[in-house]
Amino acid sequence: MRPAREAIADHGYSARSIIELFATLGTTAHIPSQSNVRVVRSVDLERYRQRNLIERFFNKLNHWRRIATRYDKLARNFLAAVALASIRIRVRHYESTT
């Protein structure tokens, strides 16, 4: 696989070594600095906000016990369970509340 063009992460991955690793791979890192550092990096705020949507989706996936505990031994069964759970999460978003 080719390295990603952009990487978005939270404050926990703001170590200089991680940023330098991304730079050597040719990846643009959108990682905000921690509050206790001298040099503050600028971050594309719109991209960083989109990371939150993905993080919340994975949190919802982990509410499914079968996925959180990696119940299935075969990769195809696990990916099928992820697909079904993803569909259920997406459909629930559009369900009527009345």
C-alpha cells in the first residue's frame, strides 16, 4: 500500500518523532500541539473536526459486542459483521422518532 497523503490524529500523537515519520513518508500531518509545548503547530480545523465524526462512528461500532471482542475468527465473517453493524448504525440515523 502507498502511504496516505494526509494523517489526522489527536493530541496524543503530537510527538516530534511521529511528525517526522509522517514527513519522511511524504504525509501531511494534521495533529494539534499539546498545550505545554513551546512551538505550536497550526492545524486545518475543518479536517480536524471531521476526524471527530469518524471517531464517534468507531465508538458506536464498539457497542456491538461481536465486533468489540473480535468474536469471529475468520476475517470475512468479521468484516461481514462490521458491514451489518455499519448499515444498522446508518439506518438508525434515518429512523423516525414518531
